[in-house]
Amino acid sequence: MHVEQRAIACILQTVDRKIEAEEARKEALEALFKALLHDLMTAQRRLPKDYVHQFGGGA
């Protein structure tokens, strides 16, 4: 294998690892979002009142 081919293969392997890492990060963030959304919808977690008031909500 030529030096250029090895360099290209190394770069592609690095890109593949980066893609895999970003896909895993995306899956983790989606799971976190779903868990937080579930907590909000079931009233297990509440937003701070000052945050809600920013959007005209709350009584």
C-alpha cells in the first residue's frame, strides 16, 4: 500500500470513529430528552416559576 493510501485510510478511520461517537452522543441526548419530557408531563419535575413567568405562564 502506498503512503498516500495509508494516510487516506487513517483519515477515513478517524472520521468513522468520530461519526460513531457523535451518533452515540445523539442517542444519549435523545434518551435524556425523553426522560425529562416524561418527568415534566407526569409532574415529577417542575420548571422554576421565574422561568415559566418569562413566557407569560403561571398563576
